[in-house]
Amino acid sequence: MARRAYSIPNLLTYGRILAVPVIVLCFFVEGRLQSSDFARWTALGLFVVASITDFLDGYLARIWKQTSNIGRMLDPIADKLLVASVLLLMAADGTIAGWTIWAAIIILCREILVSGLREYLAELKVSVPVTRIAKWKTTIQMFAIAFLLAGPAGDKVLPYTTEVGIGLLWIAALITMYTGYDYFRAGLKHIVDE
């Protein structure tokens, strides 16, 4: 069992969790530097690598038959830590502001609500599989966050980088609402009032 905890798929998940404080640190460095572009590009690079590990860890665990309980538990936690921390950073530094904060709130609330539903249903021994549209939501969300992480530094290279990120974030938020409803509809039939 201890060997499974240190399998390559699990190491990728641990790496994704460890990337979170480093990405946050980039934003503290950004505030202290005259030219903040380097910190943003570093944060973006770390985020992209972490996002790729999100795909790889599950894929490798399945094909190498290295699935584990710790991997099943930590994978969604790692995803939520990564997304939530970066969305909060983007709101704190003003990359997302005004009405766009609602897109971030929708995404964060859905993640918390679906996690709670999954935990409740797990106690009932009910599994709620990830749908194809939920995978698309995650992909769009990751692209949105990548564009937003590039933000003002990206705007210098590719005009409207931030605006593209905001547009993609709204698309992800709309799909998030649909998939959240979909999960609750699937889980509702298992919820019985005492």
C-alpha cells in the first residue's frame, strides 16, 4: 500500500498541490518587482504544468493500473486548490473585477457544492461519474485561468489576452452552472429527508 502512495500518478498529484503555494508566491514577488512580467510568466508556466498533470495523473493511473484511494481522494482536492487559489489571486490583483467576479464566485460555489454532494453520496455508496461536459468545463476553465494568469504581461505579447480569459471564464461559469445542476439532479434521487 505504501508503494501505491508513491506511484508516479500520485507524485504528479502531490506536485500539483505543491505548485499552489509557489504560484501564490509569484504574486507576492510580482508586487515587489518593478517589472512584474517575469513573475506572471513563471506563475503561468507552473499553472500550465500543473494543469497537464491533472490530465496525466488519472490517465497514467488507469493505464498502469495504479489507482489508489489516496489518489482518488487527493486528485479533486488538488484541482480545487489550484483553481480556487488562482481565481482568488486574480480577484485580489484586479485582473478579474466588477461583474466578472460573479463568474469566479459561480465556479467556486459549484466546486464546493458538488464536493459536498459527492461526500454525502459516497457515504450512501453512490458514485456520481464525471460527465463529458464536466471535462469540457474543466478544460475551458483551465484555458481561461491561463489567459488570466498571463494578464497584463500577455496583453503586451498578444493584445486582448485578458479579455479572452474573461470571456472564457464566463463560458466556463455558464457550463459550470449546467454541470452543477446536472450533478444535483443525479444526486437528488438518492437524498432522502429523515
